[in-house]
Amino acid sequence: MRTPEYLQKGDKIALVATARKISMSEIENSIKEFKKWGLEVMLGKNILKENNQFAGNDIERADDFQNMLDDDSIKAIICVRGGYGSVRIIDNIDFSNFFKKPKWICGYSDITVFHSHINKNFGIETLHSVMPINFSDKKITKETYDSFKAALFGEEISYQLELSEFCRKGFCEAEIIGGNLSILYSLIGTKSDISTDSKILFIEDLDEYLYHIDRMIMNLKRAGKLNNIAGLIVGGMSEMNDNEIPFGKTAKEIISEAVSEYNYPVCFDFPAGHINDNRALILGRKVRLEVGDNVLLKFE
């Protein structure tokens, strides 16, 4: 895997909207914060466009992303929010210049489309991280922002956490990949489908019915995505829903049961995803995962 150039004060970053629409009031706090970090912020020309629920039509969203990919002065592209829409433009993006000169692609949730596509096809690290729309949320933790900045500027990243229920002890060193479970599920069988063999898989999700969590996990299992991994990290499984007739298991129980026949380490309640404590993860980077009396995740 190749690592994009780390940021320095004075560098330019770009904000783009590849999915749901956004307003200036929703991103102005992030712009102020990035400037405090010493960065120059460039906005996609279509970033405030509206097309029903999208931030402009597919062509406009793709053009913004493409322009920032091709601008060699831009050191990182930060997607302002998720929602839905990135998959509608991914096949219209020309990554040839990006492959020659990689830059950080940042975001989570729907941005898993880019993380997976880049990992599978170009072997370049990307950053699963907080997004500008979150910067106005006073509940987001300091660790969330600090870890995002540390990852962008090339500082050491290591997380030590308390052991939670359903964790399975063990140790591994491997590349970490993954992202939003619903997106990973939707990409199976496409040119953006990641290989999980001998890698640490990270998953998280929000606002899903429990039976659908089970459906997606069963799909990953049947597709061979869970049997040869080095380890599993489960982040936030937030605001889960149930039917009138209960499914009978929590999201954590569903996942734990699905991987019970395997022997690799499993970590639950990792602080990443649609939660207030959303720590940065460098996807594609080799990490050390230790699940013992506590949990250690250290990026090499």
C-alpha cells in the first residue's frame, strides 16, 4: 500500500460533496478549524448545489471530485458528509492522476465507496474519519478531531481501550480495511469489492433493522469475507431498529454468533463510526491489534 504525502501548515485541502446536499452553515465550523490547523481550504464549485436530496446532479458532484483529484496543489480531499450518492459517481471518476500522485481521501459512512474502490484498484491508503458536517456537533469528542489531525499530519496513532462484551482475545498484525457495513454489503460483486483475506476488517453502521444486520453479515459470511480475515473490529452499531415481532438478538450478538466458529481476535465497541467518539483509521495501513485484558490498536 502507498501512503499519500502527509500535510504541513500552508497546504491546501479541498471540501467536496459527493452524496447528500449540504449548506454553508453546516460546514463553516470545519473551515474555521482547518484554518486554525494552518491549512488553506478550497471548496468544490458545486458544493452547495441541490438536486433533490443530492448535492447537485451526478455530473456536478463527479466534476468537483475529479477537479480536486487532478489539482496537484490539493493535498487532501475531505468529503463534507455522507448520506447516499457516492456510488452513483464512482465509475465516472478518472483516478489516473491520483494514482501517479496520491492524496488523502477522507470521510466515513457513504464515503466507504471511495475507500473500498481505491483499496481494491489502486493500493493507496485512505482515511476513515470525521467529516465537516460533524464539526458543528458539540457532542463530538476531542479525541475525534485530534486523531483526524494526527493522521493527516503524520503523527503516531495508537488507541488503547477497555475490553467490552463479546470481545474475543487474540493478537494479529495486518492491513486494516472496511468501513460502513451497508456500503460494503452493497459493493460485493462489483469492481469496488474489497478482498478481506489476511486483513483486519472494520465494520460499523447506523439506523438499520436488526434483521438486516443479520442479512448483511450472512451475506459477507457466505461470500467468504469473514472466514479468512486476520481480525475483526466492530465500531458503532448505533440506533438499531427492531420489528414489532422482535428479532431476538442485538447487533453485537448477531455479529458475535456469525464469527463464533473462527479463531481470530474480535473487538467490539471500537470508537469509530456514527458515534460521538469517531477516531481516525488509516485504511490500507498495517496495524497491530491486541485483544487481551484491554484492546490495543497501533498503526505502524
